[in-house]
Amino acid sequence: MKLIYRGHLYESFEWDLYGLGEYFKNKQFKSKELAEKAIRVCGKNNGMEYYAIQPNLIFRELGDGQVKVSITPIKSIEKEQKPKEKLEYLTSRELTKKQFGLYRSYYPVEFGSNEKAKIINANIEDLVSVESNQDQSNINALKRSIQNGDELPPPIVDENYSILDGHHRVLAAKELGIETIPVIYLYEEEE
């Protein structure tokens, strides 16, 4: 990944290039090599290394070996940037147990005698929201928590990956570009 820095970081250099460009504006040289040599000497006299000037040079051949040089304003200077750390939805065993217990106590009808649960990592695109009109302020608060690396309870989904609890958390993770999320997966055990 590249990060592009523009003029304000290199203002003095940009002015130096401008001055150099004005100096060479109407000059012609017998060859590209002589033009480069003149630019090296002039740049060095003004405290500029040729490698810094070189990306901004344009050589125009005029015929008969004649060369005209122009110096463009500062080009974007690229600097390697570490890729952003991939965000993760973090949870813990304690939060998972608490979430499962709370859900089971609030919605006992959802749990039949054969209802089982396990924690899995689900693709966030596979999760089906059964509620709409989520409060954006809650989603934004959860996004900040995820970005800060806070642990959150896992959402609860059924066998069809319909979200039973945790719509805001899933939407927050989705908006942050998280691809997989730990969920409590409820399923009916076959007899």
C-alpha cells in the first residue's frame, strides 16, 4: 500500500524546484547527459541531491541532438505505509457463557429439549438480519469498541444463520469491513 504525501510536507523543496525550473527554463543543451550534469551541479550548489530532482525532470529532444529540460512542480512522493491492521471482532469465553445464559433465560421457548449451541466463526455475509431500523448511534458506539479492541458478546444465530440477538454488533462489524465473526450457533440435535 502506498501513501502519497503532497506539497505541504515539502514546501521548501517545492520552491527550490520552482527556482531550478525557472533557471533552466530557456536553456538548451547539446545532449541529455550535459543537461543532467548541469542540473546536478546547479542542484548541488543549492543543496538538492539529483535523486530528489530527477523524478521532476522532463527532457525534450529538439532535433540535431539538442535537448531542452524542464522541471515540473513537485510530484507526489510515495512512501511505503504498513497495511492497516485487520480489525477483528473479539469475544471471550466468559462473555459467551453470559450471553448464552441471558438469551436462554429471556427466550426459553426458543430452546427445545434438543436445542444445542456451539461457538463458530461465521462469514458475516451469511448472517441474515431479521430486524430493521437499527439505531445508528448504537452501531457507532459498537464500532468504536471494536476499533479499540474491546471484547463483545458474540451474536446468536439459528440454523439458518438468522440473527436472534446481536443485530447492532453484526452491523457494526460489517461496516468496519470485518469478514468473519464469532457467533453462538443454535441447532437442533438430530435424534
